[in-house]
Amino acid sequence: MKNIKKEKSGKNEGEVACCPVCQSRAVGYIAKERLYCADCCVEFSTKKGMLLVFALSWEGELRELKKIG
Ligand SMILES: [Zn+2]
């Protein structure tokens, strides 16, 4: 087994480093191009430079909040 260290050097273009709604950094990928913010409980996805923000409704449906970009 080789130990592979991933070191972050600078920002990757196109990567979302923080939540577009609350600017929290408690975001993580839940799927490819889909991220979730643990602080304000929204999902957002990145598509070719455009950012889509979704909110979960009471019924568990995703509702589009806003588009950025
Ligand atoms: Zn947030």
C-alpha cells in the first residue's frame, strides 16, 4: 500500500468552496455535481458555470430557489 497524500494547492477553478446561500464551508458532495450545505440545508448543483440552488420542501421535494450565473 502506498500512502498518497492529497495536498490542496490553491483553488480549483469551478469548485464550490462554500455555500452560495449562507457562505458556510460545511458543504459536501452528495453526488456528481451536487452539493449539500449542512448549515442551511440546501442543495446546489454546478452545471457548466451555472449554479442552481434547491431547497427541500416539507414533502421532501426539491424546489428550485435560484440560479446563479
Ligand atoms: Zn448554506
